[in-house]
Amino acid sequence: MKKYIPIIFLIILVSCEKNEVVIKQIKEPYVVEMMPGKFIDALTIDSQGKLWLSTSKIDTTIEMPPLSSSLPIRHYLVSYYLNTYTVFDDHFIGAENMVVDKDDELWFVTPRTLYYYNNLEYKEVYKLTHEFDRFDWIASDEDNNIWAGGNSPLIKAIKNSKIIVGIIRNDAVHSTSGHFDKNNNLWITLSYNGIAKRTPSGEWTSYSPSNSALPYQTFWSITSDSNNNIWAGTGWMNNADNLYRFDGLKWEQIIPKDGNGNIIYGTIRQLYHYSHDIFVYSEIAENNAFASNHIVTFDGNRWMRIAGVPQNDGIAGIALKKNMAWFGTLNHGLIGLNLK
């Protein structure tokens, strides 16, 4: 089912003060009233700058039994391009994470299944069989293959005339995120104090507190910069030991800061690279629940804080393309920032 919903672009970029990137919003809330669904679950962006989103809302058309402890959720598969939302499925199964391949075709994972979206339908590519396994991340390599992992086997999907799925490691790797660098090496963050690298030829190297400067903490996010340095995020509430960089020889701790030189604490859940900048998303928790966020960038010389994105809301993902940064919030809809 397709629907076309025009929207008005409601963001302007104002001048920077104190090294802070500031978004001024003309109207509150931005886009959320016209976005299909109220919450953003996952998002990705293709080479043309078109966003794909999995959104959701509470389905008020379904009546739940009395004293039910759950709420019915309705999901949408949506694209956003040229100020227009297009709904491809208004009864979507929902996505945990999404990625586009080199052909700009969409792939996504639910907790237990990898899907490929083509010709206006999605196809099940691989389903986990063990009841405790789950997918937590999905990534595309330089050869247009799709990889998925988590608390699960590490799998690789090759897209030719038909999709062939191979199990790279049959044992559960317990990885939290995955990323391919410029040399097509796969980097995965591990939930048991470490980071692993797999070369295209299949050779593994593991980095841990026993053989490097990495701390005894779970890592949650990883990316590479324009010089192919590797950045990895970790951390705890009120802890600045949360960001590490690898230059090919050694890991070193990096202290993230805002535009005024204040240290950014919390768990760095997401890392992204665009142009010469690293985008860092950090969460602060209170009583084991999300409390606030910080989003900062680093260009190799200075840190800048991104304002305008609500600090009291979680971020489902950040998409960067065509001089635009898109922030998919959990409760405030889609927010855009012109990076020019």
C-alpha cells in the first residue's frame, strides 16, 4: 500500500557560537505529526540521500484483554526523500537495524531474521534457529555482501542471481556492532571486553585488555575515519572512559568533549563517520533507564556539540549523506541538520 504525504522543511541553520552547531526549529515538533507512525525504530540512507525508516505507533484499533500488560504496536516501512514520505507497508513487521547495499537495495534484521527488500516485497533470507540467539547489527561490505551478527552465528549473504547465505562462524560470537573499514576488514565489538578484526581472507585478530590498552568493558559501537583509524565506543554512566581509537598499531583512549571543553560522560552507543568528522552519540542512564544523551562531532582538532536534538530522548540512529545529518529519535520524530 502506497501513500504520498508531502511535508514542509522546518529547519534552518543558524550561526555557530562557542564552537556549537545549533539547529533552530521554526515549529515544534518537527515532522513528527506528518510522519507515519510516532516512533522511529531504525533508519538508513542510500547513495542518493533517500532515507528508509522503520516507524511504529500504538495501534488504537486493536482492543486488548482487560489487565493486559502489553500494548499492540503497528509498524510502518517508510521512505523519506525530497520532503516527501512514502509508505511502502503500513503493517510492517518492524526492523531492529537496516542497511542499504551498493545497489541501493534495502536489507534489515528483526531479532531473529535477516530480510531483503526488493520489488516492493521483503524476503526472508536467514532465520536463527536457537531460541536464545538474536541479531543486533547488520552491515554491507565493499563487495556488496551483507553481514549480520549479534548474540548469534556470524552470517554472510552474497547477492548474485540468487542470494547465498554462509555461516562464517557457527559459534555465537556475542558481538554488539559491526563495521567494514576502507580495506574491507570487518571490525566487531564484543560483549566480553574486546574487539575483533577479520580480514577479507578470513584471518582473525582479537584485541582485549590482556594485549592492548582496551578496558574491561563491553564495547557497543565501531566505525572508521577518513584515515582508516578505527573508533570504538564503550563506557558507563558518569564515566569518561568511553572512547578509543586504533591507528593500526595501538589503541589509545580519547576523551570526548562538547564545544566548551566539558567532558562527555556516559555510554557511547553509536559512532558514525562523515567527511572528516566523527559523530559520537553518548547515553546517560539513571536507575538503569535512559535519562539523557549527548551528540558531539570531532574533526581531528576540535569538538563541537550538536544542539537542537532533544537531550531527553533516545536516538534510534543517525544517517549522514549529501551534506545532511538525519537523527531518528525514539519519540520526537525525524530531525535534520544541514552540514554545509
